[in-house]
Amino acid sequence: MIPFLDLKPCHIALQNELEQAFKRVMQSGWFILGREVETFENEFATYCEVRHCIGVGNGLDALYLVLAAQGIGMGDEVIVPSNTFIATWLAVTRTGAKPVPVEPYADTFNLDPTKIEAAITSRTRAIIPVHLYGQPADMAPIMRIAERHRLFVLEDAAQAQGAQYMGKPTGGLGHAAATSFYPGKNLGALGDAGAVLTNDAELAARIRRLRNYGSDIKYQHQVLGHNTRLDEMQAAFLRVKLKHLEEANQTRRHLACQYQSALEKIAPRCLGLQLPIVPQWAKPVWHLFVILSQQRDDLQRYLLASGIGSMIHYPLPPHLQACYPEYAKHQLPLAQSLAQQCLSLPLWPGMSESAVSQVVNAIGGFYQSLPTKF
Ligand SMILES: *Cc1c(COP(=O)(O)O)cnc(C)c1O
């Protein structure tokens, strides 16, 4: 059996270090906003080449807090990808603003800058590019459009810790970035966690206040705040995992490379199979290895019958979700066809090369089993 994802091997490899971190926090007797959070924030900011990092409760809150701290709300519009995890949209909706979907490039699945300007109105305040599946979005043209229209750019970097765009780490490419340390992300905590990154000191101060009851000084509340703090225990675990992130991402790149070269060999015999495409300027971290197949559901069933797990990211785009009935009639054909064709193959640090070969052999077997058309 090859599971889609197995977090155990990488945690067992770090067991001693994680137990040390646990003991350090437990014995300190300090669990909220202390030394571990502050140190992790500094370490992660340095890693992302950004001045400020603010640890928060999860990725959705990180996205929301940036928008709220920018004063975005009722009557405003924010441009979001049509094909993303629902959190990107929900953060906008929570502020009272309206998510305005824009379609992706058909090859990299990331926001297509040439389609952004048509979606800009007098109400548009911000753009949220998502570095989907660990592949950086095409940030240079997005930043040029933002400058021209005086828009704020918030990177959703939840799937891209360590990914680079033109040699620069994601998380420092826009005006601010939000990230998630959900356990399955490239940098995953042992529970919920997230962070905001920015070079803007004033924005950072507003977010620090908002995450902690709107307070800088205990029991003095300048603004209506929230309680969404990264806790000391998760920060201590994240410090351990950050030390090993480059190595883990390198393993992912190696496995992705194995997938690519093996799949390229069988692709000519697999009608309707599309492999990941990586632009020259991108150094992805393969949060997910996503292929497109016109026979996706049959392929997924075939893999499962061969003992191979896989997942769909995501089976239904945000505009077709029950929680967004007002978008049900929107025509977003790329988001819809991606949702019908995408399949995420198993890939995690600790997966073996022979497991990759097994998956590729099974995919070849599936396409061979299809009736040939004349
Ligand atoms: C995981 C994820 C989020 C949300 O993170 P949580 O920590 O689960 O709230 C936001 N955006 C994207 C693209 C994600 O993949």
C-alpha cells in the first residue's frame, strides 16, 4: 500500500528533537506569546528574507488579519484565483469585501496576470495570488498591475514554504504574505498554526495587536481584536521542523524529478494525460504533484485498486460550493475543468523511489487497459 501522504516517517526521524522541544516548553511554564514564538518568528522571517513575521493561529486567520489590518471591508473587492482552496475566498468574505475570481494559466494553474485588469473596478483594493501546489505565481507582472492601480498584494503562501520566484523566496514578493503550518503543509506543525510575513513595520504592528485582543499592553485594548496566536508549543515544534525544511523540500524535488522523467517516458502512450509544467523562473517545492487526466475518476479508482492512494485538490471550486450560492452561475471554465481533471499523486519526504516507480507503472497500466479509439 502506498498512501497519499504519510507524516509519520519525518516525525519519527525528528522524534528526539521534538521531544526536547516539548520538554523545554512544558518545563518553562509559559505557553502563550513567549520566547519560542518570538524566536520562531525571527527564524522564519530570516528564512523568507522578510523583516517581520507574526505567528497566528492558522492560515485562514493570517489571510484575514492582513486584509482587516489594511482596512479592507464592506463595499471593497479583492481579486482571488478561481481555483484555490476555499480559505483564500473565505478570508475576503469575512472582512465583508467581495472575492472577485480570476482564472489561472492553463499550464501552471496559477493566477493569469493577463486576465487581472479586466476584473479591476473602482472598488478593487487588493489581489491575492496563491502559490498553488508549491509553485510560485507569476509575481512580476502582478506587482506591475498592482502598482499601476494602487492595489495591495497579499501572497497566499500556504503551500509554498521554501519555493522561489526568480531566485527570491515566496513570502517576501508581495506587500505581505499569509502562510499556514497545517500539519500537511511543507512546513507543518503538530496542530493548527499560521503566520503573516511583511516588510511593513506598521502593518506588522497592527497585526500583532489584532491577533492578541487588540492589545499592545496587557488589559489595554486600542482596537477590537481577536484571539489567534501561534502558541509556544507549536512554535517550538516549528523551530525543529524549520531546521529540516530545506532537506525535506530537496527530497520532494528529487521525487518530483523521478515522477517527471518516468511519466514523460510513458506520456506518448497516455492520451489525455498532462504533466506538471515548471517555468524557468520557478523553483517549486512540490507541496503537491498534480497531473491532469481526462479519465481522472477511473484512473483514481484504478490506482486505489492497485493499493495507491491519491487525492483531488480540489474537487469543487469555491464558486460552486454551497456556501457561495451567489457565484453559482459564474462561468469559470478553467477552474471547472481543473477540478474535473486534477489528481494529486503520493509525494512526501520519506517516500521511496521504488514507490514512485510503482505509481508510474500503475498509471501506465491504466492507460494500457483503456480501449483504443480508431
Ligand atoms: C492550507 C491553506 C490555507 C489555510 O490554512 P489553514 O491553516 O488550514 O487555515 C489557505 N490557503 C491555501 C492555499 C491553503 O492551502
